[in-house]
Amino acid sequence: MKTLAAAALLALSACNSNAKALDSDPFVTAFRIVRPSVVLFTMKIPSDDPKKKGQWDDAYGTGVIVASGAWGSQILTVDHVIEDARNLRATIAEKTVVPARVVARDKKNDLALVETSRPDLPAATLSTAVGVQPGTAIGIAGFPIPDAFADEGLGVATSVYAGRVSSIRKGAIELDLAIIPGESGGPVFDARTGAIIGLAESRFEEEKAIGFAIPIDEAEAFLAKYERR
């Protein structure tokens, strides 16, 4: 009995040590800050398959809550995610599905603003990409290929990937992470603080391994035109 008790105490001690290690990991803490504001979009879009002309396919993407109040909530994403979409739905907190509607678009800068009547949701902290340097540690939060996860019975959960800034480009931040289908529009955040510095997007059809982020400064200028109080 003493041996079993000692083993149990050792196991409990190991669990506590692991929990403390996770609590002290700044990336884990940063993701905990971001996660409640990350939203899954599901929708129907016109099929691009010539054999399915006139039919609609399932599509998906990611967004981030940027404002919320008694009036509802605003969700920022990239424009190509919601282009030509109908039956747009937002999954909040990985479980609550609510109708959503597009209220503003900026095709040139690939930005879109979506609203839902769901009130008082946790909004992300938007930062700035000014001063971000190649090598800066970042994270991407989103919902990669959610239909594939659903087919495997794996449920809905926000995924997070750790990487770094590869370079600062004109109007874009190059990342060393691929943007997986479904992740577009998701927040790219500072791995130390959880502050949002960009929105994930994929640009190169021929080279999917290179990901990009739209600097959040461009998005904030867009959002300022549609501020709700």
C-alpha cells in the first residue's frame, strides 16, 4: 500500500510540474488569450467544378471578433473567404452556430467585416505590425480543413501553429508557415503577448508552403470606418 501511495504522489507531482511548465510557456498563454475570439465561418459558394455548374459547394474560413456589445458582434476576416457566400454561419466558442452577414468589404486589401446579433463576446486585442522584424515569433489560430476533421469525428476545435516572420514585404508579412485551407482570415498573433499583428492569407497558388499575413494596421484603418458603439 505504501508503494502504491508513493507512486500516486509521484504521479501527482509530475502532473503539477507539467501544469506549471505549461502555465509558464508564453506561447500557451498567448494562445489562451486569442482563442476565445477566433470564429469558424461556414457557408455555401458557387461550385468551380464545370460539371457542377449552377450548384453550390460547402466552404469555410476563419475570422476574429474585433468588437462586441449589446448590439451584437463584429468579426474581421479576409474578403476572399466570404466572396459570393450565402447561408453564412459563424461558430462561436467552437460550439454555438449563429447566422452572420457581411456588412463591409475592401476587395483591394482583401478585407471583410461580418456581423452577428450575438452580443457581448470576447474581442481580440489588435496591436500593430510596425516594428515587427524577420525572425519574430508568431502564432496562427484558425480552423484548417474543418470538413476533414468532421469526417473523422474529431469535432470542432481551434488549431494553433507556431512559426516566425520570414520577411516584411510591401503590404504583407511573409511567414514560414503554410496557410491551410480554412485558416485564411485567422489571427496572426505575437507569440509573447497574444496581440494580433495580422490576418492569415495564402497568395501563391503554385507554392502553398509560404504563408502571409495582412498587417493589422491596414485592417484597423478599414475597421475605423465601421466602428460600432
